[in-house]
Amino acid sequence: MHPVEFLQAWYQAQSDGHWERTHGITIESLDNPGWLVTIDLEGTRLANREMAPLQRDVSAQDWLVCEVSHQRFFGQGDPGKLLGILRIFQTWVETGSPPASWDPDH
């Protein structure tokens, strides 16, 4: 499943008339430039699941950091990493861990 379709389905599955009123997903742009994806896990089956941080820091134009903290998934990356961040979230949800190796193109 495409990561955007996965995120839509995951969000819909959490939406029960209550969760979506106080929790949700944000996708923001950063001024360095880049993306920040925040996915609230509180009240979901993922609320207490840990994730080893995933970091790629090649250069100011090629970077990514994903982690889970305070019952939230945080993904940050350069302007070309939005889809990669969503793929990492999808892999973590489906398998219980982030990808062992991360390829930004696959």
C-alpha cells in the first residue's frame, strides 16, 4: 500500500468520534527547509510502543530523523523526505520496528 493511502487508512481506523477531536496528524514545513510530521499515538494501540530513533545526516540538503517520544511519532527531513518519513511510519506500524536500512528512493 502506498504510504499516503496507509496514513489515510490508519487515521480513519483511529477516528472513533473522540480520538480525532483531541489527537491527530500534522504535516508542517520547516524553515531550514524541510518537513515535520507529527502523529499522535495517544489512545491508539501504538501509544506505548517504542521505536529506536532513525537518523540520516549526510548533509544540510540530505537529512532525516524519525523517533517516538511522549506518545508521538516525529519525522523530520529535508524537502525530499516527506514520502520517506511516511514510509518509515508505515514500516514501524506494520512490523514493530523502523526499517533496518533506509533507502530514500524505495
